[in-house]
Amino acid sequence: MVKCRKGEGGKTWTPVRLYVIQDFNTFLAKMLSWPGIEEAMDHGTMMNKKYHMWDIKDGTVMQEILGADGKPFLDGLKRQDLRLAWSLSVDWFNPHGNKTSGKKKSVGSIAMGLLNLLPSL
């Protein structure tokens, strides 16, 4: 959504909201209160059999990440604490193409995904 502003150079269109963000701690608290979410995260933490790539957690990199105790961070429920693995994606682009002489605008997104959940979730 944009708003029209009149100035000396004519009309300019400016975004009403430059970006939308929610407080991470509030989001996490709400998510952890969803019915069945803990079971879904536990199931998503389980690794598949070796040589069967179904999810990012089945790759060697995720299996080699160590926790503060020196043991695998995602260990297939051999622990008492909750361990969450997140991915962060940042991407900006020009919606009019990457022409040197063309319009210069920027659109972007920042997104996080919880890797403990199954890809279907």
C-alpha cells in the first residue's frame, strides 16, 4: 500500500509501511503454545537413515553442528532441553530487472524458517 505525497517536484508515492516485523519472542511464545507443536518439532528433529536425503537435517552439515555440551545439536531426542534450528533468508532485487540504465527500485524480504519442523509444515 502506498500514499501519494505532493511536493515541489510533483507527486511522489511512498510506502505506508516500509516493512512489517513481529517481535521474535512473542512469535516464539505463541508458536510453542499451539496444540501438538512440540510433538511436531520432536518428530522433525529425528534424522532419516544415512544416504536418504529427505530434508536439510539429513545432510552432513546439520548433523555435524555441536551444542554447548560438545554433543550433536540435533541428536534425535537424546536430551532434556529444547533445541531449535533456524534458517535465515535475505534477498533484495530490482522488480524492473537488472538493467544498468533502467528504473532503480529495490524490493526485499527477510524470512526465517524453523528447521525442527517437517518440510510440509
